[in-house]
Amino acid sequence: MKCSKCLNEFPENELDLSHDIPKYMGGTDLDGRHYLCKQCHDKYELEVIKRSFMYLVKKFPEWRSTCRIASKRVKEEFFKNAEKV
């Protein structure tokens, strides 16, 4: 089967059935679905999350302080075991 984005061939068990509107965002099968390889599926999901998040932050500026706290925690965890340069 082919990935609907990159058009590369993959065994069926290596393709994800991606909902055009992710189910965790209220999407259903009726919104559309595509078979995507794991790399394209990850890129698609990240783009949906990024755009949704940016919309919410711009529409609700009061979320910025919460986002700052979350960003600081991610930074601490992400760089916790990083080598010193």
C-alpha cells in the first residue's frame, strides 16, 4: 500500500489510518481518513497540534502564563541529562 502523502510503498502493517481531524480533537471517520506511513503521520499530527495550539494562544492570551510554565518544565526535563558543552 502507498502512503497518501509521500506515496512510498509500505507493507499494510506499517501504515497508520490517520483521521483528517484527529479523534482526540473530536474527529470521526466521516471527516475523512488517509493511510499514512509513521513518519508522515507524525508530521501531520504535529502540524495539526501546532496550528490548533497557536490559534488557541492567540485567541485566549490568558493561556500564555500556563504555556510558559509548561515550556519551562519541558526545558528542564528535555535538557536534564544533556552533556555540558
